[in-house]
Amino acid sequence: MTQSSATQHNRHTAALGEGPSGRASTKQQSSGRNNFPKNVKLITTTRFFNENNRSCLIADGYDNFNLALHVGDNAIKVKNNRALLISKYNLPCEPKYLEQIHSNICLQASSDDCVGDAVVTQEKGVVCAVMTADCLPIFACNQSGTQVGVAHAGWKGIVNGVIESFIQQFESNDLLAHFGPAISPAAFEVGADVYQQFIDKDTKLDQAFIAKGSKYQLDIYQAARIILNDLGIQSISGGDECTYTQKDKYFSYRRDGAQSGRMAHLIWIE
């Protein structure tokens, strides 16, 4: 493997990127509007609720916009954050939150099950959601905007086949995909054991690694892009952010440790 093989990326990065949603008072992110149908809505939250990197000004206050209940944060504050998320963005319903386990399980949003790492729906007004703090969120929809979903693709999930399981749930092969914010290769060093698991899955995934002594830098965006391309998906945007380095915007498990909060990535059909 050569270093250049992992750095020659065809990112398909559209102008939409991960730019502001247009609601300047919150700095939350609503991306994908330029290549996704207009009736498909996407939101990626940031770690702070407003542009001053402070919490919403309510009686008890909180210092971030963590939306996960499993990370040791105060449960009441997290539930308040979830309520704020619904009201701020006029969500049509409470998001379907998953118990994520780095699996290849993709659920229908109508399912009573909640253990999995991807969720899809064809129902209008049903909000699919995953949470991340370095792992890659992948949004997808068909060209007509009648089926949408989102996947949580960390390195374990990618090896386990979550992207393939996610895409297989779509009735059409003519799909659009968008990458939400994840950790960049410069900040994502892994061992030879992780590298080998990717190579055992598909030797082409070598292109997502740069050797660094006895370690490797993993480009999780590129790994996902290779798999999506193999599944016939060419229209892919995003992939130019870093949760680790952009401390003012994103939570990062690798940077902040076990106490890191989580961003939510939401998609629904209007």
C-alpha cells in the first residue's frame, strides 16, 4: 500500500456540505437540501445550542446540547434537550432513537424494536435518528424522496456490514447519500488489527488507510464511499468535517472520553 493510494479521494462534495441550516440563532446543521429532494429534511445537531456556545437560557441551564441518555449526563437535562430539539425544528414527531451496538442491524421506523444501527422509513412525518460522537452518520434517500433513512457507521459497524444492510432496505438502487460529520483520518489512528479486519472484508478498503509506523490512519469517509460505490451509489456529498478537531461544533469520544455527549442526525419525509 502506498500513502498516495489513501489520499486520492473523489469526495463528491457538493456545495451543501455541512453548512448552517439558515436558522442563524442556533448554528445547528440542516444539510443535503441541494441534492436531496425538497420534501426530505435533514438535521445534524451540534454540541452547543446557540451561536455563543452556550446553552439555551432556561431556568436550570446546561452547558451543552447532548441528546444521549447513556453517557452519564443528567437525564432530566437530556430529556429537556430532546424536547428543545423537537420544538426548535418543529419536528413532526419524536425521533425514533436507537440503542446502537455497532451492528449490521437496520430497522424499519415502524418496528417496536430499537436495538440497531440504522433505520429507514417510507412514512411521512416519521423522524429517523442516529447519534454519533466520531462515528460516521450516513443519510440516504431515493430520488423521488419517498424512502429515507440514516445509519450509524463506526469502524466496527462498517466491518460488520451496516452500510450494506442499510442500503438493502431501500426498494430502489438509485439512491442519494450524504455524510454527516465524523472523525477525520488525521485524528483517527488505529492498529494493525483494525486494518486487517477491513482488508479481510474487502481488499479495496486498503485505499482508506495511510500507514503511520506500526499504526494506520483510517479515513472512515473513504471506507464508506468505497462500499457505497460498490453498491451502485455514486451521488455522495459531505465528508469534509472532523468531529475531533472542530471542538467548537462537535462532540468527540476520542477527544473527550467516556463523558462525551452525542450529536443527533435526523431525517424525515415532509
